[in-house]
Amino acid sequence: MTQELIDLKKSILDGRYADALAIVDELEGMSKKAILRQIKSFLRILLIHLIKNQVEQRLTNSWIASIRNAIREIKEVNIKDNKTSYYIDLDEWENLIEEEVIEDAIADASNEVMNGKFTRSQLSTMLNKNQISTTAISFLALTYTYSAKELPAIMDDYLSQLANGKDWINREK
């Protein structure tokens, strides 16, 4: 990106505004790709923990922390600088999960679920992918409605609905 900034400055100083605008467009594209990559990374972490929860039928404090952190980070990164629009709109999550993220999450989760007992393909056949996607989207939907301050408390209600979530919530009290 440093070279692009040098080229941009030179284009402006030389009065080559069309070239400068082309460089700005390139920089915007690079920035958006980086943001989408970051969102997908946090989404993958969310899915891994939802997969582990579904298969193992338990919920650990570290999984809860990872789920909360993934949602909090997605909320922060997904909102554009104008604070009124998003890189990924609510109706786009299902496609993103199904087309770009779920298979990588399954592959990564296969190393963790039941201490790596299942291969990626075995784990994939065991899962209710629709349920995982629906659960993830319900968590993601919270990021459009609640502030960062409100989010952790609201998420407790959703976490309690996961397998073994009631036991976790009761342990908290």
C-alpha cells in the first residue's frame, strides 16, 4: 500500500487526476478486501465453536468467550465509517456462511471436536449445517440492533439456548 500512496501523491502533484482517482479506487478495493477477510476470520471462529457445541453437546467458558469476542469484533469491523451502513448486510450472512466459510470452519473444527476424533468429511456428515447457520445468523443479527455495551448481556440469553447453555447460565448465577 505504501507504493500506491507514493504513486497517488505523484499523480496529484503531476496533475494526473484520472490516474490519482484510479489509485484511490484500487486502495478502496484493497481496504474492503482486508475488512471482508477479517470478518470471515471472526465468522469462522464463531462457526467452529457452534460446531463444537452441536457435536459435543457442551459449552465451555472459553467457547463462550470466543463466541462473544467473534460477535463483538464482527460488529466493530462490519460497520462502515459512516456508521449507517455495513460491509455485510443482514440478508447476506447466510450466503457468506454457506458459500465461503462453513467448509473451512468444519475443517478446522475437525481438529478440535472430541480431540480430533473425526475427519473433516465425517464431521461434515454429522452436522446440522442449517441449524449452525441459523444460530450464527441469530447472533450476527444482534450486531445490527444492540450497542457494543448492550451486546454481552443480550448474548447471554442466546448463549443459554445452545446445548448445555442452561447449565452454563445457572453456573453464572
